[in-house]
Amino acid sequence: MNYGTVGAAAAKEYMLDQRVAQHYQTPRGDILRKAANLTEGDRNATYGDPVTNLGIQGELTSPFLRVLQNNPKFYTLPETTRHALLGAMFQVLGKIARIAAGDPKHMDNYIDGAAYLAIAGEAVQRLDEDLHQSVIQAAVLNQAQR
């Protein structure tokens, strides 16, 4: 067998594949390539196996949602605030899962978790500010109608 001919043919085919790939690149393809690079790299050492990590997050989420279902005060919040809180809490649970499954010394998880809790606190605080503004607007309107 002539390996020189096979090697040249393989190289030619590879070059053709590369030109075709470049010609047909799309934004979604770029996104998928970047995602593959992120998820197949050193992330397991930092965050743990993704299937284990997501399993832990799922295990944490179920009891959290059961507790919320039994908390009538949660359902007195406006829907948009409840959604913001749920989004923030799910992110926090994800950070906790990464700490449990990955490197507990990776400080970014703690910082991100604290940031999501701060965002949740801000969402609730905005309710008080919105209520305060509504009371002031109602008082001004009431005063103007007199």
C-alpha cells in the first residue's frame, strides 16, 4: 500500500472539508462550537460532572418548590416579582450544586450566589418603593381633585 498517496488524498479531503465548513458557518454553529469548547474543557475540575451537578440542583429544587407552595405570603407578591425571585433562587441553587459537586474553593460560585440573592432582595425592595410611589401619586391626585 502506498501511504504517500493515501496521506495526500486524506489531506486533500480534509482541506475540502475545512473550506466547506467555513463556507457554511452560521451564528448557531459558532454558538454550538463555543458551547462545546466551554463544556468539554476544564470545567469539570472546577464545577464537577455536569450530569451530577444538574442532578444535585434538581434534588435541591424539588423541596424548595414544595416549601414555596405552602407559603401563602409568596403568592401575595405580584407575578413578575415571584418570577424574578424564582429565577434568582434557581440560580443560587445552581451555584450551591456547583459547590457540592465541584471545587468548593472556587470563589466565583459564592460571589455569583450572593449576587443572585442581592438581585432577589432588590426585586422585593422595589415592591415597597413602587407601593410608596403609588401612595404618593394617589395622595397628589386626591389633593388635585379637591
